Amino acid sequence: MRSLAPALSGALLLAAAVVGPAAAAAIALDQRQAVSVSLQDTSGTHLGSGVVIAAAAGGYWLVSNRHVVSDSQAVCVVTADRQVSPALVLPEARRRPRQAQPQPLDLDLALLWLPRNGAQPLAVATLAQRPAPPASLPLVQATGYPAPVQQRGDAAAYQERAGLLLPLLNEPLEGGFDLAYTAALQKGMSGGGVFSGSDLIGINGAHANPLWPGQWNDQNGRPVSASLNEKLELVSLGISVRTIQAALNAAVIPSAAALNGLTAVACRPSQPVRPSPDPIRQTR
């Protein structure tokens, strides 16, 4: 595993400006991994992935998918340095219906609050201000923690999948998916970051084939065209940083009373990562 000291993030950024392309790429990988987390339940079962997107007084904001955390009120967060702490899952926010239009479907997006625990400060992702336009087919990195092939108590290992961002979606799909890219995801990478260099442009959400076969709908519940639906069977889908930023702007740090419940959450210590074959190609 690469060195992931968050305190060096500023030095890494400076170094990227004065070293060659290969070294700069390695630095960007370090930065992506430093802000990526694995999510588990209290028994140590891998649920999916997430990203640290903001720091605030007393803790950090993390983002993942709603289908990863399901109806859990708390999950266990495994940071890049294998530290494990409980985080509070914010209640699902309902989107308001648009005027004179069908009610939009709920976002497959979840915000988590991770209190500071006195350990070394966490690295925080840089949210892209102006993501590269999909029409230019930019290279992106889909990241996350695929679930171990065998449930032997192994910890999930960080992985990346490169792909091209595609201009397929003129409006979001159900769940809020508004990014389409060719990176081949694996089971457990849902909620992981999608990056352009070291900038976060979104999070993974779905891979149409084989997990989401059938008819896709747009954000208002209307079926997309047959030609678009066929293309969606071949790509991975994510939720853009624009949607994530809007959710973060509306979020409120949980009250002390709400956080008291985390004291009863006992997270299982993270196990070492053992060598294993590449996981079977699937997503969730």
C-alpha cells in the first residue's frame, strides 16, 4: 500500500507540478486513495465504498450510495490507513416535485457524518469546479473497494478502473445518475469516487449489465428511448459532483443527541488485506 499521510497532501500537490508525468500520476493515485473509504456493517461485512468530501467542526462529511447503506442508521468506516470508526447515516432526503411535472424519483445518494476521533486528520477530496465536458471523452478513474471474493474476514483492497466519460445523458436518470463512463466496475465499488486526475467529478452508482437489466427511466419516471436504453446496458453510471455539492449544501451537522447513538456502535477491527484473485466482474 502506498503512503497515505494526509498531512502531506499539500506537499504532494506541489510535487506534482515539478515532477514528470509518471510521478505526477502516482501522486494523483495517492490522493485518490487517501480520500476513499470502505464501508462495513458492525459484523465486518463489506457494504460498499465512499469518499471523504468535506471537513467541518467536529468531523467529516462522506458520500456514498443509498443502496449501499440501505436503511442503516450507522455504518463502520474503514479509512485508507485501515482505521475503523462508526459514522452516522443521514436520513434520506426526499426531492420535491417540480411544478407541473411528475414527482422526481429519489436520489441514490447518502451523506454520512464521521466524528473526529483524535486520530490523524483525514484527507478530503477536491471537488471539481468545472469537470471536463463529456463530449471531449476525458479519461476518468472509477475507484473503490471491491468486495473480497471469499468472505474470510479479509479487508477489501482499494482498486481503480480507467475509462472514458461519455456524452450519453442530456438529463439525469432515475436515482440521479447523470454520468456515463466506460470503466468496468466491480461488486463493492458503488459509492466510490469517479475522478479526473485528483479532482472528484462524481461517485459510482450502477453498471447496467448485469445488475440493472431492463428499462431505464429518466429522473421523472419516464422510459428513456430504446436506443439510449441499449447503450446504457454497456456503461457504468454515476452521480455527478454537482448533485453531491447540492446535497452537501443542504446538510446539517447532526445534533449531539443524534450522535450519542454512535457510542453503542461497536465496529469490528479491519483485517489485513490478503492476496486473492481478481473479483468477479459485477457491481453494486
